[in-house]
Amino acid sequence: MKTQDSLILEARYKNSNSCFNNHFHDAYEMIYVMGGSISVTIEKKEYVASRNSLILISNLENHSARLLEAPFERYYTTISTPAADRMIGTPALISILKNRPANFIPVFDASAIEKELLLYFGTVVSEYDENRDFQNEMCACSLKQLLITLFRTYPEHFPNSESNAASVVYKIQKYIDEHYAEQLLIEEIARTHYIDLYHLSHSFKKLTGYSPKQYLIHTRLAHAKELLYHTQDPVGTISFKCGFSDTSNFIRLFKAEVGITPNQYRKQDIHKNPIF
């Protein structure tokens, strides 16, 4: 049984003539295409994925796919963001799943590490299906090994973390992840981390793809989406739980980001369809 502490939320192999509709989940996601091809849309940008393509989706990104060539054969796994951040523990490695700087490409040919990808997905699918001792630890070891292999083979896909501000940016990003439900002020966060606000905003955007304020809002909205689907809490309660002090402002921001109101989002059937 999967719990809130589980690293791997779902892991599957599928070979079918179907694809997935527009959807969202508050988790990192990796898809390895082994056959067929799809057109995948991530945050309104479209990419073609075919054999040996690796697709990486962050916990803040909406995505959908359209079948181009059947059958669509793939492995996929969804990964708990807090568990991965905690168990992998190296921001530079997690950055390929978490951050989206301007030049980031979420779909690329990973044929050079086909053996390592098959080993990773084979391991996590097996561990997901069987309730064995040290399941989380085994999955964490496999994920970390794969991320290291990706870092060594495709360093250009990782945000540049060599800047002096990188460690501070990652600390602040982690702080926002853990305290998003509180009444946070970016100016105060910068001050308590001893970094100039302008310098923080510039470095944060360069490394993550978001300004600190954008990242805070997206993180709050991501948790709100999960609560809208998984609970019957009123919209006002969800707004408060996710750090929004004003429900009207929450609804306005939600509609601007998603295109529909929270209540309309809750009524959709997108979560009921098979993801892949």
C-alpha cells in the first residue's frame, strides 16, 4: 500500500493504442518511450517523442499527449516530490525534475543510456508491485543512480548550479516547498537568507525558470489542485490551506493559470482517465 512517505507513487509498463488527456498531478514524472510516437504538450509547448525519448515533467506542469504512431509502448513513473527531495538530497540532481530554466528541453533522445533506463524502470516497477523490505530505499538508490547517469551523459539538460548564489537559491526553494501554506513575504525570505532581493530574483529565475513569487504561487496552486480532486473541502478552505489569505484572489489566480475556476476544475473527469 502506498503511503504519503512513498517515493514511487506509480510505476507501470504499458503497450496500447491510447494516449492521455490533459491532466496534472503534484509529482515528478518520467516517461520512457520504447515504441510508437506521440506529440506531447507540456505547459502549451509541443514536442514529439518516439523510441528512446525520455520525457521529464515537473510537479508544476500540466501536460497532455496525442498519439502519432501506434502502438505506444512506454514505461512511466510518478515520483513524490517531498520524498524525492528528501531521499535524493542533492539539489543539482533533482533540478532536472524540479526546475525549468529558459533553455530547458523536457523531451530528448536518451538512447545513449537505454540500458540504464531499462534497469531503473524494471527496478521501480518490480518494487512498486511487490511490498518488500526497504522498498523506498531501493527505489531511491535506483533513482539517484539514474540521475547521476543523466548528469554525466547529458549535463546540458541540467540547470547550471555553479554560481555562488545556487546553494542559497536551492535553500530558499526548499523553504518555499515546506512553508508554502504560511504567509510568506519574498523580501523577508531574502533578508533571512542574507541575499539581496534583486540578486535573489535574478538568480532564482535563471536556475528554476520562475521568479520567487511565481514559484510560490505555482506551488500553492499545485497543492490546491490536489485538494480539489482528493477532498470535498470548500474552495475557501482549500484557499486557506494553501496559503492564500483571500479566496477571491485565489480564484482569480487559479483561473488565470488553469483557464477555469476551481469548482469547474473539480468537476472535470481528467483524473478519472488512465494517465498513460
